[in-house]
Amino acid sequence: MTTGSREVRADSISFATAKVVQGSRAVPVEMPVEIVYGTIPYAVMMVTPEDIEDFVFGFSYTEGVTTSDRDIRSINVESHLKGLRALVDLVPERLSTHLARQRAMVGRTGCGVCGIEDINALPSASERVPQGPDIAIEAIHRAVSELGSHQPLNDITRAVHAAAWCERSGKVTLVREDVGRHNALDKLIGAALRQKLDPRSGFILITSRCSYEMIEKTAAFGVATLIAISAPTSLAIERSEALGITLYAIARADGATHFTGQMPDLVLEKCA
């Protein structure tokens, strides 16, 4: 059992026989983490309490609080009566910049922009992503096929999302899990930043739907190709086109749907 899951009482009920079988089940842990820059609280996010430092690095980067992994000198994660508190020590110049643009925000696992009161405060990448490598359909198939074996928390709970870094070949080399799809992606980006991964050397695969925020976070890190297991929203497609991201979604074992960006030469059949 990991810190990301907890065993609870769970009785199975059969509709066919109306019988109850007593037992237990592993469920994902969900708790608040308060992110504090300097001494000033910035956000409260509901997360799975694993890879918290990766999450803080990634969240800080995709929020625009930091521009490099070197902007964070240290992170002290401490227990709190109601959850966790992450005390983030920014380099002085970055802290000054952050305090000048500070905004209040309350996060939830279901939405990446909750708490924003001004529409102009929506996170939005300003530059197109540099063109990345062509990703073959064989690589997408390999990544989708491999991902399940890299999700230990989901194996025991069946209730968490994952975000994976995949090499150009489709080999899955880095995965982070969380109850929140945005959190899983932030954890992955944070881990990639700390490991000095080149965002142009591969692509990202996520187990969730592809919404606006997932595109923005991908663009913020500079990755040119995003693969999603579920469908994209209209705004995600619009932002993918604007930011130069190649987007595949509804990616399953038998195929994927291409929405924006580069696509390898294939036999093209148009709908009648």
C-alpha cells in the first residue's frame, strides 16, 4: 500500500443474487495541499499526496510563478491539521516578481481555473511551441499499450489519472499519477523539469479528456505533441491550433483520432 491509497471497508453487492460479500478496497487518498511562496499562501489544491515536490515544481512553472527549475531553492512539505503545506523558497528576484502579480486562487481536482474572478487572469501561453519531432502512429500505439504497466496506483484503486512522458519511439519513461488530471500533468512536468528532459525529444500521453488547461500546460512546457485517451473540448482544439500543438485524442489500442498539427503520411480515406 502506498501513501497514495488507503484500504477501506467495502461490501460487494450482487444484482443477480441480491447477496452481499463483505470485504475491503483500496481507494486513492485525496487531501488539500496549501502552496505558500515565501510566507504568502497562493493556492489550495486537492491532490494525491505522492510526488508533492514534482507537483509544486510543475504547478509553479505552468502557473507562471517560475520560469525555470532554478527559480525554486527549496520546498519544505509539512503536515497540517487538514492536509499538507508546501513552503516554497523562491530565489529573491522571482519572489519579487511573483508578489507583484499575485492573485488568489482555490483549486479543485475537477477544474484547473476555479477561483479566478477575472477572465483576463485565465492562464494562456503566449508563444507557439517550437516544432517537435514527427511522431509515428506506431509510437502512439506503443505508448498507449505500455502506459497501463506504469500505473501502480491506478492498478489498485482504478480511480486516478496519469500523465506520461514518452520518447519519440513511444517508449514510456516517466509517469506521474493523481486523482486530478491537471495535477498528474503538473507532477509530470515538474519531474521532467527536475530531470532536465528536453521537451522537444518526445511527447506527452494523458489518461483523461483533453481540456483547455491541459493544452496550456503542455504548451508552457514546450511539448509539441499531446495524446489523450479521451476526447478534446472545442477550446482545447482551438488552442492547439493557435499554439502549434499536434493533438491526437480518443487514443485506444485500435487507433486514435487526429485533430490538429502534424500527421505522418498515411492512406487517407474520406467519409462518404
